[in-house]
Amino acid sequence: MYDSRFLLLCASILKDGDCDEIFKLLKNKEDFMTNELLNKAKTIKSKYVTIIDQDYPNALRKVFKPPIVIYYYGDLSLANNIDNNIAIVGTREPTSTAVIHTTMVSKFATDRGYCIVSGLAYGVDYIAQNTAMINNGKVIAVLGSGIDTCYPKQNFKLYEHIKEKGLIL
């Protein structure tokens, strides 16, 4: 009736992504599909990939309790190119020296083909990603909020740019 991907999506929604709870639900073969859940699943705007999909990021398959469903916008292939990814994260209130160094490191890495991976927070995260985008680099933004919630709101323009040219998870 429902394909495996859609069942995982619905289970993930129902159990707020908690992989232990999702496994219990599926193991017990509970009938958890309700009209409300089906409607909620159908309203998802973003793309998504499940752990059973071939294009699920390989590096995430290896972590303890990997996410069952990953919601995203953009180029998911960036998440599978981990040899070319560099994480830059830091304080939300960087010193002037930190701003200079973050800009230099991000530009240096971008110029050499690295993809900048960071949050979308104030400060160092924003500087690293914005520098990469200005220099036509690749960026992965890992959000701590829902996929359709840009936090902080001041970073909305960068969020939209990354959706088009990078990857938001």
C-alpha cells in the first residue's frame, strides 16, 4: 500500500525523528498511519532522503544512531563528497581577528575546491558560509531547527542562496 520510503517518512514524523522509537514502531508492525499523519507527510515542502535510499550520505550511515530521514534543499551529492568537505564552526560573537581568520580560511578552502560545512548561526558560521558563497564555493548548512525555519532570521538571504547553490540539511 505504501512504499518503504514513505513509511519511514511517516514514522519519522510521528516519532519526531527518534530512531529508537521509529525502530520500535516498525518492529512491532503497528498500524500508525492516520489521515492526519498522511496529510502532514504530503505537505512537506523540502526533499528528503531515507536511510534505505541509495543517495543517503554514506558518512551518516556510519554514525551511531543515524537519522532515519534527512530533509534537505539543494545538491545532496555535496554530503557524499566528504574528502572535499571542511567544517568551520565557531563563536557567535567573533573578535575582529576571528572575522579576518575565518574569512581567510574560508576563501582559501573554497579556492581549492573544498565545500564549507557549518551551521547557519551568527558569527563564524555565517562568515565562513557567506565568504564561500561570494567566492562561488560550495556550502553545506546543517540546521539545528526545522528545514523550513531559518534561524536566525537575519541570515535568510544566505539561507535562500544556499538552497539554490549549495545544500541545506
